[in-house]
Amino acid sequence: MIEAERHRLIKRLVDERSIVSLVDLVELLGASEATVRRDIGALAGRGEITRIRGGAQSVHPRHEAHLVGSPFKLSQGVAVPEKRAI
């Protein structure tokens, strides 16, 4: 696989997943670890991705809520008498 093609695939994977590990990139690209590290460095140098320990991160990560449940303001008024009884 040529360099431009690897760069395109790395950029696409990072944009889709927000963060991709070096190990995953090595497996998916079928390239050596040194080659993938060099590619990540080149893309990071151009500002297309962010280099992180053990992989790469999107410059514009998706904002996803990682918390489950309702916000405190909503649950604050639920079952007030029961809460006071406790």
C-alpha cells in the first residue's frame, strides 16, 4: 500500500472512531509499527490528526455523552417524600 493511501485510510479511521490505537492501525493497514508511527507523525505534523500515546486522535472528536441516566436537575424533584423518609 502506498503512503498516500495509508494516510487516507488512517485519517478516515480516526475521523470515524475519534481515537484509534497503533495496534489497530498496524493490523488494519498491514504495515509495520514503524511505518504507521511515521504516518501518524506526518499526519499530525500537517494538523490532520492529533498524535496521542499509543495511537491517534481526531482533531475534531465527536462530543458524545458518556454518562447514563437523567441529569440531577430532572431527578431532584422525583419521589421527594420517599427521599425525605430515608
